[in-house]
Amino acid sequence: MRLLATSDLHLNHAANWAALSRMPAQPDDWLIVAGDVAEKIRHFRQAMDLLTSRFARVIWTPGNHDLWTLPTDHESKRGLAKYFQLVEICREFGVLTPEDPYIQWPASHSPLFIAPTFTLYDYSFRPDHVLAGEALSWAEASGVVATDEILLYPDPYPSREAWCHTRCQTTEERLIETAARGSIILVNHYPLRYDLVNLRSIPRFSLWCGTKLTEDWHLRFPLTAVIYGHLHIRGTQHRDGVRFEEVSLGYPQNWQPARGIQPYLRQILPQV
Ligand SMILES: [Fe+2]
Ligand SMILES: [Fe+2]
């Protein structure tokens, strides 16, 4: 029994969908999917149907692309309603989401919980000299504006920052409560720390990559590992002895579709 992880399946790309369809069943294993599955409701539902037919259990947390509302997708709701629309689809297929109790990993001797979290971003991933009110124009000056600004609606929150701050607060409360019962594998679409955002060609895209509210979570909570994606830069890093795993697949140019998806699934447990 293994705990595997991936993210950023981006199934609107035909090569990604084809490779996922060919992925063999692994009925003893659990799969973490850390967001950016698909923008369209129809694709998202197909993905959950397929993934749950191949793995014993699937755990999902939303990425920004999942939360987009495409003008051409008439099924899709907006903002918080879109999020809960996705949660409902997950429930149809028995996929665990940030709205469910954190599940215990059964193959551990001591209590270990898997916590899918959803924290979004608040534009605080920026150098100290850039003031909050100038962050967006600072990014725009380098030609960088995330499509989220158009397609990721915050409603009914006044802004994505406000949504992010609410999510961080409620997530912290759940992590405090869970920490009293065991250790935690935290799953989030976004990196928890600014120093994990290593976007050499578009450094100012960091604004849309997370929040400094989560920078010390690996110190405050007993995290065995942190699983995330969004950057499309796979890798393993450590901070203060805690393992941070960027597990994204990404767009077809970010991986080699001819190899299939299997080599890109990261084994989280047992630790290799
Ligand atoms: Fe992505
Ligand atoms: Fe993303």
C-alpha cells in the first residue's frame, strides 16, 4: 500500500488526458491530486470517475484552474459556489476534499493524518520593498498578469485575498485540533513558503502562488511532508527538516507525455 501524489493534470490538454487514460490501475494505492485537474466541469467529473476507478482512494484539493469560470462552460458556477460544485462532484465519487474530516493513513504505526487544505493567495509573496498596494502594478510592469484576475471569481468574498484569509484561519483551527491527535501530511495546491517559489523566467508571478500566512506552518504543526503543485517545477526540498514535494505534471511542455504518467507519480509513503 502506497501513498502517491500528483497535481496539475491540466486535462484540457489532449496529451495529458490521453496519458491519464492509459495509466494502469493501482487498486492498493491512494492518490493525492493537489489541484489544477481541469477548468471545465465535464472534464473534472470525467477525471474523478477515472481516478477513482484506478485507486483505492483519491484525495483532492482545488487549484486555481479548477476554480476558473470559463464563459463557454455553461455548467460552471462562480467563486465559492464553483468550489462547492467541485466538492459535490468529488462526493459523488467518494473523493476526499478539504471539506471532509482528515483521513488517517492506515499503514502508519503512529497516528498520521492526510490534510487536504485550500489556502489560495493574497499577493504577499513579493519582495519586502514592494508595497501591498503596488504589487499588481509591479507584476504588470514585467508583463505578468495571471489569468486568475479574469476567470477566478472571489464571490461572495470581496476579493481573493479575503477568501484566502478566511481559508487560512479556518484551516489553522483544524490543523491545531489535528496536531493534538497525530502528525500530518499537508496537501495544498500552493507552496506554503515564498522561498519555495522559484520561477526564474517570471519571478513576479509569485503574487499568485501563495500567502506568507502559511510560511511557518511546518514549524507550528507536526508536518511529516507537504505536498503541493502549481509551479510546474517538480522537485523535493527540505525546510527545517520538513520534506516539501512539488509533484506537478503540468502542461505537455513541462513533462514527456511519451513516457506516460506513471513515472511522474511521486511516492510519498512509504518514504523511498
Ligand atoms: Fe497548474
Ligand atoms: Fe495552479
